[in-house]
Amino acid sequence: MRFLRKNVWLFTAYPWFAAAAPAASTDPCAKIAGLTFVPPAEALACYKAFPFNQTLFENVLDNMDRVFDFYTFEDYYLNSPPPFQESTNNIRATLATIRNTKFATDYDFNKALYDFTTQLNDGHTRYFPTCYNVFQNLLPAPVISLEVNGVFNVHIAPDSVAFINQLGTGYTSFFTSIGFNWQRLAGAKVLEIEGMDAYDYVDLIARTVSGNYLDHGVRVNSVFTSYRISGTAFSQRLGDLAGPEDVTHTSLTFKLVAVGSNTVETVEIPYLAMYSGSPFTDSASFWAGNCAANSATNGVDVRQQGGLQKNARIAPRRAKASIIDGLTSQAIGLPGPFLPTAPPVNGSEDVIKSFILPDKKTGVMFVGSFEPDDFDQFQSDVVSTTAAFKAAGVTQLLIDLTNNGGGFVCLGQFLHQFLAGSQIGYPGFQSTQRGNALAQKIVAAHVAMGANDVGTFYSPDNWAFLNDTVMPVTNNYDKPTVPFFVNGKFDPTSQRFHDTCTEEFSQPIPVTPPFDLKKVAIVSNGDCASTCAMFSTLMFERHQTKIAVFGGKPGEVMEYKGMAGNQVLEWSDLDTEIKSVGLDNDPLAPPDLLVNSNFRHNWRTAWSFLDETRPIAYVSELPLLRFPYTNDTYNNPQNLWTSAAAKLFV
Ligand SMILES: *[C@@H]1O[C@H](CO)[C@@H](O)[C@H](O)[C@H]1NC(C)=O
Ligand SMILES: *[C@@H]1O[C@H](CO)[C@@H](O)[C@H](O)[C@H]1NC(C)=O
Ligand SMILES: *[C@@H]1O[C@H](CO)[C@@H](O)[C@H](O)[C@H]1NC(C)=O
Ligand SMILES: *[C@@H]1O[C@H](CO)[C@@H](O)[C@H](O)[C@H]1NC(C)=O
């Protein structure tokens, strides 16, 4: 990281910004206060208004160092197994390098941590500094790889006019004001971006910006635009080239051929950043609203929330495995012409959208997420959809998992168990946590509380033995820990255990599968994270379910799943675990964060059903079938389902 020592000196010599913010006329945050859409250079100037602060630097790095002790995959990174070598990183050495780097501003420091964790390519293990994640760059030229008459090219999305117009005139009027005609670029064939072959540039974004998924091929699809369910509605995702959570680029230069033209032209396409943080008027209020730690930043001692009562469990704490993806709160709808024309069947109000294809024998469940508005509704939706399919004579089931970012671990297990029937027994994977010294103390503290235990994630009675008997609160599953070696490092784990999901099923499970399991198939774009990856791996490993994946880069392999951690803990969750057993003053405990950041991590490993020495995250499993997107399918789910069903059910 390069910097100007002179700048550091000048900045740190300023009194702290809050006390003496720059005068309004020179305050770069005041200049953009109240605006939703901002040129990226002006957003970046506001980010850079905050001087480097040694106290915050040490605080965040100390926190990160100690949270990494809980990260199940740390030692795998020393030499990531093929085909995942791209993620190899000596995490402790990288942290040491960052500690020895001089940063010009607080932004530069936070950006270095954000990029470092993003490039671990594990959506469960990322540093999110809210302060510097409040602007998202938006390019009016989302890209997609399409096959046209057997030829593959990167294109600007053909539907980009209908799609981008939904950002509103606040966005589009900027381009009108500078006389930039982005509408004419829709569908254009893209030859080069920033002087690189278009596909090579896509690979670069997949390596440096996308993150979340261990597999490079899956990240390629994150770069492109794609359809998805956001909230409970059909939506179109911009992709990581057109919608990065980053404001370092002010424009991208494309070499392209517009639709209806034969001329190669060079076009510089500007980005415009969108603000989604708290309202502010100047840099001091920007900091107060977005950057300073607040009451939700760190965890709590649950014993002080309603007192320690015998057997009183806190409000359901449900295990989650999900990624955090940008622009969900301001989701853009899938343009009307591309919505399914088949009528939705019962059970389509929440995150599952179900249809019967015109062939009348294929039922489609588009499972957009495992994080519904309502945990029980998800389960009853599966039941009503299945009843409706059966009533209509549907004989084959296609499950679309495109852009399913995961959610509740137990809903993935519910869907698996419902489709496979209760006869299969336990519907999940064997699981462990890391058996580090502080984890051992935490479990011992729960055991010591016995009948007065607080019921947090580390509590023994949150888990079951491998025979599916729920553990008594007095069972110390870290005593002894189980030896394990990864890349030559000794990395003991807890004893193996099962999830206790069946206790959370609110719908009856059929004994035998409602559909012939040979007539159940999965389709997706590979961007299937966490609980979604666990669900698809269970279907593949236990029932040999046929899986088809769309998109990617021609000639590059891709997995059918993206990232398969078993459970994520946000920083505040881990802190709650520690505080609630009174270990917050332990020398191994991470310090409370002084800034509004979240360092989440993958806290549990799911071990492959087929090889219980390997985490499913590191088992390479390729889809049976691979299809390119065409102009008819990339944004048209029903066309895609029809084409996939014809090839999957033969
Ligand atoms: C650095 O941040 C801390 C914690 O917010 C604050 O107390 C201190 O004044 C800051 N230091 C400088 C030099 O601004
Ligand atoms: C759809 O759900 C409603 C209410 O739950 C029910 O009355 C109806 O029979 C269901 N339709 C089908 C086709 O299953
Ligand atoms: C299940 O396994 C545990 C641990 O091995 C054992 O203590 C318990 O008795 C078993 N329960 C049943 C019902 O077999
Ligand atoms: C893509 O499909 C749309 C209809 O969905 C059509 O209007 C458009 O002309 C097609 N574009 C290209 C480049 O084939």
C-alpha cells in the first residue's frame, strides 16, 4: 500500500474531525449531503475525509486476530486444495503485513481489510465496515455472457433499458444532463473492457471484487447480471461489474459493437454511486450515523436481558448460513415481460415461487432463499405447493436455486427431509466447531451452569449426539477435543455432532418421498450459498439428484454450489456467546469494536456425507449438465425452466 508520509502527518495533526470538522465549504461530505446519487469521486472524497486513527486501527486488528481463532477454515487457506487454489492466503502473515502498513486515511485501512477478506472468497468470513459500504457504484451497462448461434460473447444486457430505468430519474437524469446515451448500448457486443479482453476483465472482477464463493467459475456468474428473488419478489441483480460496493472507479472504457452496427467503437461509460446509509449533513454527522459503534455493533450478556432463569431460553436463536449481498434493500424488479406467464401455485407468497410448466407434468419450485419472512410459512409453503402439484398431476419437480444466498440451516434440512421422506433419518451433515482454547472455556462454562444454562449457540443442548439424542446441558463436547491436521497444522475440533432441526419442523414429514427422487432435478447459476449449498450437496450426495448449471465463462469449469460453510456467526453473535458466559475479560476474547463494523466468520464445518474427513466446502462436485445463457433465458426464468426440463427429465 502506497501513501504519502507527509499526508499522514498533516491529517493526524488535525484535531479529531468531530471536534473540528472541516469548514462547511471544504467539507467533502457536506458537499454531497442529502443526495441519493453522487459521482463516485465525490463519494470517495467524503470517505477520505477521516484521518487515519491508531486507536481504531489497533482495535479492529485485535478484534480480527482473535475472531480468526474461531474460523473453521483458517488452516485450509495455507494451501487451498484444488480446484480452489485461487483463495490460498496465509491469513496471519497477511494480518501482520497490514499491521506494518502505514495508511493515509481510515478509509484506506478499512478498504485493505475489506479487500483482504473479500478475496478469501468465503461469504461467511468477511469484514464489513458500514462506514465505507454505504455507497454502491452503478453502471448503466450490466453485462452478461450470451451464446448467439453457437458463438459466445460478453454483451451489455439486452433488457438494460427496462431494467436500469427502474433506478428512477434520480439516476437516469444524471446521464441526460451530461448527454450520455446509455440506452443505445443495450445488447451491444463487448470486445474489451479497460483495455483487456472482455472475458479476461470478467475474470479479474471475479478474482478481486466478487468474493463470497470459493469456486472461481461461480464468481464469474456473480460478475454478470442475473435474475433472482429479492425479499419476496422477482428481481434482477446488476452483477459485480455494474454494481460493486465500491467507488474507486469513476468509469469503465468499453470497446463494443452496438446492436444494428458493424462498427467497433470505444465508449467511456460513467458510474454513478447510490447512497444507502443514514442521513447526514457533514462529515461529523456522516461519522456519527454510519461509522461510530452503536448499540448493535457488539454483543450482549443475555443474562442481563431478563435475568438468569431456570430453563428460560432467549427468543429463538436459529442457526443461519447466508451471505450478505449488495443492493438487496433497493432491489430492482425483473422487468414485466420476463416474469413467468404460468400462474403461481399455492405457497408462492414468501421466498418460494412455484409454477406448473405448460407441459403440465413439470412443477417448478423457485426457492429464492432459505431466509423467508416467516420460518414456519416456508415449511407450510412447501407442503401446499406439493399438494397443488400432486392435485394437478405433476410428476417431475424442478428446483431452481439461482442466486439463493442461503438462510436458516434448518429450512435447508426441512426441504431435504420433506422431499426424501422421514425414512432417510437425519437430514443434515456431521458438524464441528473449532476446538480452540477460548471455545473450550466457553463450552466448559455452559456445562458449569448446568440447569441454569443460558441457551446460546455453544450450549450443549443446542446439538445432538450422532444417534440424534439431544445432548444434556452437562455434556462437554469439547472434552476432549478431537485431533485434526490441515496442511500440516494441528487444528483440533470439537467432537462431532448433529443439528437439532427436526425439533423445529412445524409440518409433518411424509415417510416416503412425495415425488420419485429420480424425477427431482436442480437448476441454478451456481451462486447458491451456505444453506443453499448444503441443501444441494445433500440432494447430490445422498440421492444423486441431477443438477444443471447455467452461465459462467465458456471453457472454464464451475461447481454447482458456491460456498458451503455450516453456520455463520456475525461478530455480535460471537461476542454474545462470550459475554453470556462471563468470559469477556478473558485475554483470548476479542475486544469490543469501537466502530460500526462487522467481522463475521464461518463458525462450523459441515463434513461430507461421502467422505467424513473433508468439509463439503472443499469437495469439488461438478454439475451433470452445463448450459450457456441465451438472450431467451438469462433473464427469463420460465424459458430457462422449460429448456432445462427438456434436458434434465429424459
Ligand atoms: C481516535 O479514535 C478514538 C476512538 O474513537 C478517539 O477517542 C481519539 O480521539 C481519536 N484520535 C484522534 C487523534 O483523533
Ligand atoms: C390452495 O390453498 C387453499 C387454502 O389453503 C386451499 O383451499 C386450496 O385447496 C389449495 N389449492 C390447491 C390446488 O391445492
Ligand atoms: C446416544 O448416544 C449417546 C452418546 O454416545 C449415549 O449416551 C446415549 O445413550 C445414546 N442414546 C440412545 C437413545 O441410544
Ligand atoms: C433479446 O430478446 C428480446 C426479447 O426478450 C428482444 O426484444 C431483443 O431484440 C433480443 N435481442 C437480441 C440482441 O437478440
